Amino acid sequence: MPLTCVHTAFQVRSDLQTFFYKGVADGVGGWRDYGVDPSQFSGTLMRTCERLVKEGRFVPSNPIGILTTSYCELLQNKVPLLGSSTACIVVLDRTSHRLHTANLGDSGFLVVRGGEVVHRSDEQQHYFNTPFQLSIAPPEAEGVVLSDSPDAADSTSFDVQLGDIILTATDGLFDNMPDYMILQELKKLKNSNYESIQQTARSIAEQAHELAYDPNYMSPFAQFACDNGLNVRGGKPDDITVLLSIVAEYTD
């Protein structure tokens, strides 16, 4: 499994860097059983979101709108793009220091301040290991494949402070690393330069990847499985995407 999937994430600065967008999406692996590459749907979804932002076709305070427009474009493609994906988009208004978020499924975000998690996304599950998801199914499978509306995404808006760390990731991270482990890694972040942020993000992804293949580790995923009556132990091998940002002073 790769540590990161570059086609499932995007970061864009727009309007003279007034707004900063980040997004991650995670293709549902079960489509492999039908001969469909799960990364194609999630990758196209994120590339479409990125293009919409670059074209200025967005309302910064409404990230669900970006997700909705992107999904509608996929639905209208002449050649159907089959698959399903979770998605998480965060928008930072750097002038007002306000963060707007939309999360559908079990990807998500954390906002860390002073070494503590002060905001986090809520995981959306239909039932154990079955997250909310955007889907496009072949005609014969419509009504059988789970498909949620972008409007079902959990949306929040709140103020952030200078120095806040914003971590956005797919469930491959959160299923294998509890918050306290993530916070331990973030404490190693000594400054806000690009190299330091990149190194810390990679360190987090590498640790999650290592834990995912430890059969004796009681991972958050295994603990959740036990809570649902399943006898499970070990990490959860999965694709892992980690995006890391720090709220800094805005100058035009």
C-alpha cells in the first residue's frame, strides 16, 4: 500500500492567497471486486474540486457547494465513472481566521492548539466499516450500492488562531493512530517552514503505515471492531493521505 495517494488530495491558494483550500478523498476499495480501480473516482473528484476552486467557481464559506458541483459534474460525464468515495474539504479564510469544513464519511480533520485537539470532524458511518460515500453505480446496481448526497456532509465553521495546526487525512491515518500518537508527532514540529511541515506529515504517515501491518497492535480500528462484537486485533492496512498546515500571518 502506498503511504500517500497524490490523486486523492488537493491544496489551492486563491484570491491573492486570501483563501486556502485543502481536500482529501478515499476511494472505496470494494470496487476492485468489480474490476474498477477505486482511485479513479476519488482522484477525479478531487481534481474537479481543485479546478473549480482555481476557476473561482466557489463560495468560500460553503465547501459543501464545491463538493456538490464536483459530484454533479461526475454524474454528467458522457462516459460513466464508476466508484465511491468519502471526502473532506476545509477552507481557511486567512483574513478572518475562520475555517469552513465539509466532511462526508470517515476521512476527516483535526485542529490542534497548544498540543491539544480543539476541533475535529465527526465520522459518518451507516454501520461498522461502512462510511457515508458519494457513488456512481452501473444501472443494474443502482439502489443496491450505497450512495449519499453531498448535502449529507457534516458542515462546520469556527475561528482558528495563529499557530493552529490543521491536519486533514483519510481514515488510513485515524484507523491506525489514536489522537495521542498524532499529537506526539506534531510536538516535533518546531517551525512553520515548508520542509518542517512536510517532514512531520511524512513521519505521521510512515508511523501509521507501520502500525497498519502490526498484527499485535490494538489499533483504533480494532477497538471499534471489538465494540461492535468482532474479535479483531492489529492495524488496518489502507492507503494513507496526510495534509498538514499551520495558520500563519496573512500579508498581501
